[in-house]
Amino acid sequence: MQTLSRREEDALLKSTKAKALRECDDVVKRFAECATGRTISIVWACRDDHKAVQQCMQQYTNAERMEELRREFIKQRDATFPTAAGLPSADH
């Protein structure tokens, strides 16, 4: 199986996290509103909101989803650059 270069992996992770944040926007906003003006009390006052953010983000960034996205990325990359398919990456 082919793998992603470090640069590709970083780009995929960054774009996936950005999408997750967009999808979880309402939950993130609730947490941010709770956290505003707090310091130490954020730990217990916003615990449920923080947990909700983590759960929402997890559905977009879990190991199974990331592996699926890697396979899709490789498929698209190889379709776009067929001569590079199967060649070792310069990052490895």
C-alpha cells in the first residue's frame, strides 16, 4: 500500500481539522462563550461543553476516518499524477 509524504499527511490533517471545526461550529461557539472571561474555573464550568467539542471533532478525525481520507487522497493523487504512482517519496 502506498503512503502519504509528511507534507501530504500534514496537509490532510490540517484540512480535516478545519472541516471538523466548521462542522462543529455551534458546539465550539458554545464552549468559547462559556470560556470567555474565565481562567481556572473553565475546567469545571465548561467541562460539558469541552466534552461536546471533543466528541464532535472525534467523529471527523478518528483513526478510521483518517485512514479512509488517506486512501481517497492517494487515489486522487495517483489519478492526477499516474507516473508518480508507486514511486518512493522524497520525504521518506
